[in-house]
Amino acid sequence: MKALIRDGVLVEDEFTTVDDSADLPAEGAVIVGLERWQGSRDELLARDAPVGLRLSSEQAPELIGDGLDRLAVIALEFPAFRDGRAYSYARLLREKYDFGGELRAVGDVLLEQLHFMARTGFNAFEIESDDPLRDFEIAAADFSVWYQPAADGRRTALELRREPSQA
């Protein structure tokens, strides 16, 4: 079963993903593709409901243009486990473009990669699982110390080592 974990909590997805060629629903939160976003940005932002954008792995964040600060969610697609461009895009969105909304991992989202996704800035994950919250919690607990700095703000092993001992 597909499930959405946001900020470590299993939630109901209030967004409807709308194909670029389909009609937009009259109301309600929607996630649209880049083509629709580029062609109907003003119409989408005028809606009385949250708007999200889904980017495929070939679509870099620079293509979003104006209105980034008005998007409630950006869904970055992992087409296959070996395609890691969404990791780079997540970090760019958080650090370079200062995107503060929901950053959702969609597509081939593997439990073994959730902690790496969270490190680069993802805070929501669309996963396939019979017990999604349990599986998320297990995956999130895989590592407790990190060697490299990342978008999640956790202190690195070096920073922790330099702290005065509490002996």
C-alpha cells in the first residue's frame, strides 16, 4: 500500500496529483507537473487551495522560476534507485533557493535510502509498505552519527568529537 510519511508521521495526502493533460479539479490542493506550472502559473497561484509541483529527474529546480515561495510542496521523483539527481535537487531547493515547504520523495523510494533523503532536505516520503510507519522508523534509526554536513543540520562526527567531554 502507498503511504505518505511527513515529518515522521503517517498522514493522509490532501493533495491530488493532476496529469498535465487532465482537467484541474475545481477545488482542493493539487500537485502539477512542470509543463502545466510553466503554462498556467498565474492561474494555479490564484486558486484558493495549496499548489504543489512534481519534478522528474530531468527537470532541475532552476526551471521552476517565479512563485517558488508560493508552492506548498515540491515532489521530486526517483525514477529508479540508481538515479540520484533528486538528492542534489533537494539540497539545492533547501540551501540555494531557501525552499521551506514540504519536499516530498516520490517514485522508487526505497526504505534503505530514507535516511539519505532526509539528510539532503526531504521531509516527506511516499512509500510502498504494509506497515509504513514502522518501516520508516526502522530506516530512520539506521545511523546516529554522520561524517559529512548536510541540509538536515545534524552535527557531524568531527563536531561531536570536539565537544568537551562530560566526564
